[in-house]
Amino acid sequence: MTRMRRSRALEAVGYDAAATRLRVRFRHGGTYDYLDVEPEVYEGLCASAHPWTEWRERILEHDVERVED
């Protein structure tokens, strides 16, 4: 997982290209897998100065599963 130092909402994100699954760990403690996510969404998150603000709507279009820590 990549730490999101510039984000107030996101702690870390990871991407499984084979499964097209984006894992997001929020600073409030929840971790979620978003399904069938395009790789450019992950790349955009990592490159953005405001990742959750800029990419939230696109991410929330996908089905989601909560990951138990």
C-alpha cells in the first residue's frame, strides 16, 4: 500500500491490477476494497495533490467490500 501523505482523508491506497481491485484505508480507520477499478484511478490518486477530493466520485461508482482489519 502507498501512504497518502498529502491527503487528510486517505491514509494509504493499493491496487491489484490482476483483480482490478483498489484498496483504500481511510484515516478514520476503515479499509475498503473497490471492485473493477481502472488502473488510471489508482495512478490518479497517487499523483493528485487532493486525491479523495478529486477522485471520490469516480471511486464511489464501484461496488465496495469492507476489509476487516
